[in-house]
Amino acid sequence: MRTIFLDYDGVSNGDLDPSPITRITGEVRFYAQTADSQIAERIADAEVVLTNNVKLARECLEAARALKLIALAATGTDNVDLVAARALGIAVCNVRGYCTASVVQHAWAMILCLNQHLGAYARLVADGTWAKNAEYAVLAYPIRELAGQTLGIIGWGALGRGVAKLGEAFGMRVIIADRPGAAPDPKRVPLEELLRTADIVSLHCPLTEATRGIIGAHELDLMKPDALLINTARGALVDGRALAAALATRRLGGAGIDVLAQEPPIDGDPLLDPAIPNLIVTPHIAWAARGARQRCLDEMAANIEDFLRGGRRGRVV
């Protein structure tokens, strides 16, 4: 089958084995990246299109007369016009669960760095403060034991459960937020109650109309002044300007952010201000452990193979 990968460098830097895909489809044309102006030409005669995050709008899909399948190297599908794909009879499949371990360990790396103030203490060693004033350097920043603290999870899928499991291993109490827009669940708590109660809040919900901006100025004001906010889900779940203000005025203890509303942030972002205290921002890498990325390719291959057999594995359309 005529198969192209529009943005292979978004998944691999040469460290992955693409043979599970090529074994099924035959020769694959791998493009490092694809600009918007190149999409239509590149997919014009393709039967299978593989992509991580290239935007496939209706006009491009309408021009791709031979296209049968779009296989995403991601869980999110917002880069594909699913309505158009359905109308045109183009199947779309995504991959799920491939990066759970990677995201969980990244979320906890952020939690531990923020809770232990590792960056700030490392600077006290590097700038000579520890050598000059050991008493100050040792107690300069507050460190909490996690045991007995409360971990609030918003989004109770595989990722939320994975982060919660490690929280329980640290001796934390875990509470789960009600689903936005859903009926209350006796095993969960209302969002506002979770925000008031939790010492650490970790976001793992998808971006929908119900969750967009779920953490804004009002919600941040509800949180404890020493609480931590972790977002490894979607940038638009959080009002970045409100979060920057809460951190700058010390109304929040800290935040670990792996996702921004615009990626990359070519138009800037309030959370990129280096003066904001106790903030870690990483470039959407929570999913990017090598094992997770190879698993992503393997899952894509399994989706393609199942599609060719007439199945619906991984199908969203």
C-alpha cells in the first residue's frame, strides 16, 4: 500500500525500529516534517497516511482520492477533521496506553522536584551559598513528607490511575474529581472540594468543551497556598495567565507543566516568564521515553494490520 509518514521526526530521532510498519505496508515514505503547504501534494496519492500532529483539514482530505486510512502516532485526534474523514469514508485510528509508564514517571519527577525544591537547592550549592552559610542553605526551602498528604486526580483513566498508584506508595491519600458535566459519583468528590482539599492536583483528563479552562483563576484561588499543580494532559485545561499570576504572588506553592495551549509557543506564553517562582515547564516530553515511542509504532502497525483485515482496532472513525 502507498504509505507515507508525514512527520517521523516527531516520534523518532533515529532510535526506533519502524519495521513493524514496513512489514505490513511495504515501502513507507518517511518525511522528517511536513509544512502546511506540502500536505496536499504529499498525501495526494497515498492510501495510508501516518502522522503525529500534522493538521489534516477537510480540503486536504477531499483532495486525497486514494486515502483509506489515517493512523495517528498519538492518542489525541484534534489535528484531524474527523467529521470530514467520516463523510469521505476515511478511517482514522489512534493509539492509547502506549505511554502510561512514561507519563506517570514524568509527572512524579515534577512532583518530587517541586516538593523537594531540587532546582533551588542545587543553585545554593552551585553559587557557593552552602559553603558560606550552611545553616541557611540546608533550611532555605520547605520540604514536606508526602506521607499523609492528599493527592487529587482529575481524569481517572490509565494515566490518572498510574499517578495515583505511586501516590499511594508514598503513603498519600488519593481523591478523584467528578467527571465534568456528569452526574456525581459516590466514589468521587466535586471538583471544588478536591481543589480545596488536595496538597497536589494532577490533571489527566482529555481536552473537551467541558474541560477547556477547567483550572482558571477561581479554581486556583480555591487551592491551598502551598499546593502543587501538575499538568501532563493538555495545555488548554489551564488558564496560563491565571496560573502565572498565582505563582508570582505566592498564592500557589508550585506547578509542573508539560503542555501549553499553543505548541510550540511561537506566540509566547505567560508561563515562559523565567521570573515565575517554583515553576517547571517542559516541552511536551512526558510521553517521549524511548520505550513508549517504540510501543507507539508497534501499536500503529497493529492498527494498520487490523484495518486491512476489516477490523476496527484503535478506530475513532
